[in-house]
Amino acid sequence: MKKPVISIVILFFIFMLTFFGGYFYKVSAYDPNVHQILLPPSIEHPFGTDRLGRDLLARIIEGGKNSLIIGVGSAIISSFIALIAGVSAGYFRGWVDRGFVVVVDLFLTFPTFFLLLALVSYIQASALVLIIVISITGWMGNARMMRSESYAIAKKPFVKILKIAHAHSYKIILKYFLPLLAPLFFIGFTFGVGGAILAESGLSFLGLGVLPPQMSWGSILSEGKEVIDIAWWVSFFPGLMIFLVTFSLINISDYLQNVTNKKEKML
């Protein structure tokens, strides 16, 4: 399988545009202009303007910070929760594994997005709150994969020998489990970033995401739904950014998964 060079380049460009574009494109993302309402894309406004006359490119640059910070932040937290829970269940087994199964089944009883809606509806949304809430509701699937792989590693002869030699459990996990689980961790992380951005976008689209004057790609997309028949660009460009990030992350995840599968076949 070819390396996802194009996906990596797209992600790099989007991250650079989001976090450094404001230093070069010095147009306000907040100031309305009654004389420039719903202008189509042009040289002066490359992505057009919204229904308050605000420059859409500037808003996408500013809103992208929240979307990417929420996506990456929640993916890091949920991936580490999944790693700790999955390895603990797969290595220690017994009551730890039974507790893991009960907790995961409890979380999976409720559809993830409706659980998100329930949590956010009782808490005033902010970037930090969304990171925590999305992390809490997004670790279960990756944790089950970690648990399954940890079971397989725990059955390997060298692990059994280390246990017989009374090697400390934490030393075995840190020195042998984590390097073998690293590819699976990064696969889960890349999927987690895309899933978190989509979750945040869905909440913002429903009006439960970041609150004005803060913005995200999801909230900008939501603002454009009422004028989509006369101003397609207001919804198109934030939607395009969400699509490019998630699609690129999925391509990278697929590549990492294929590389991992090939290595496992060689062992």
C-alpha cells in the first residue's frame, strides 16, 4: 500500500493555515460589515462573507483552532484512557477484566452521540468541556481493541517466562506491552481525532457546541444552513475543511493498520 503522502500534505497545510494563517491574513473574524453581507468568493474575500458581512476565511482560520484543539485534545485523552483500561484488563484479567467489561457495556448501552447530547445539555459548553465530554464518550471501542491485543501478548512465551521470574508487572507492561501496542495506539488516535472533530461539529451544528463569540467549523457550518440556497459558500468551506481532515486521518489510519497487519504476519 502506498504511503498517504497526499493526506499528510493536506493535514500539514490545514494545521499551518489554522495556527499560523492569522499572522499573514490579518482580517478580523469578528467584525461585521453591513456593506459586505453574503458576498461570494472573490480576491478580496477568498471564501466569501457570511450573513453579517464577516470574512469567512478569517472565521475558518479562527474556528479551526477550536475544532483541531478539541479533536486532538480529546483523542489524546481518550486514547490514553483506552490504553490504560485495555492493557490492565488484558494483562491482569480476573476482577479487573470483569470490571472493564461491565463499564464498557454500560457506556455502550447508550448511543455515543445521544450520550454526548445528554452531557452537554447540562454543562455550559466550552473547548475544555467538549474535550472532556468527547473523551469520556469516545474511548470504549479503542479500549476493546487494546484489551484483545493485550490478551494475545500476555499469552506469548516471553511474557510467561517473565511472570515465572517474578518480574514486576509494571515493568513488563512498560517495556514489552507498550512498544507492541504503539501501532494500535496511533491507529486509535488518528481515528479518534477525526471522530472528535465530527462529534464537535455535530454538537455545534445543533447549537450545543462552543458558544459565541467563539467559533468552530461546526458552528460556522450551522450558521450557513439558513442561507444555503442563496449563499452555498458559507456552509461549503467549513464542511470542506471537516471532510479533508477526517478523510486524510482515515487514510493515514488505514495505512498504519495495513503496516501493523503485515508486521504481525511476519512474526
